[in-house]
Amino acid sequence: MEFTVDKYENYSIAKIDQEKVDSTVAPELKSEFMKLAQDGVKSLIVDMATVKYVDSSGLSALLVGNRSFGDTGAFVLFNVTDHVMKLIAISQLDKVMNIVAGQEEAADMVLLAAINKGQGAAE
């Protein structure tokens, strides 16, 4: 699986460089999310620009990410393609996950989550 992480002061940005997030890559994606959370990352922003298709396994991996960072900070998806957004909406995950258009909005959401959690800043 192609996956890169850039760490910043208040959050990390993960870029999924896969066109399909399905049962062949979802277990590794879940593992990456859990490892980042265990390594002390409090908030994770995920760039989904390359992802063209997500199946139920991929959606499950995204939910693991949402749970892994939801208590400590924020888990935010951005650059979600129209097709993937339709799949997320059909499964009603758009009601439980933070999804924004761009990276700046995602960073703002992380800051807002940190303020709401009384942290002042998130990692």
C-alpha cells in the first residue's frame, strides 16, 4: 500500500496513494492508523485525492481511523472524490466523520477540535 505521512506541529497529514482502498489494502491502512495513534499523533488529516474507489473494508478502515483519533483530537478527510463521497454518504458515514474540501479547512477543524477538547492545540 502506498501511504505517506507528514508530521506538523499540531497534526499529521496522511496521503493514501492508492486508487482502490479495498480488502487488499484495508488491513494495512487500519494498522497504519493504529500505529500513528500509538506513536502519539493526536490528530490525523487524510488526503484522499488519489482514492477513486472504497469498498466496505476500506470504509471500515476509515472508521478505525475515526475512532483512533476521535478521543484525542480529530480525524479529518479531505480531497474526497465525488465517487468515494457517494459511497460514504450511502453508508451514512458522512454523519459521523469529518469531511472537508481542502487542507486548510481540515487544519481549521483540527484546531477547533483541540479547543473543544480543552487542549489548545492538537498533534
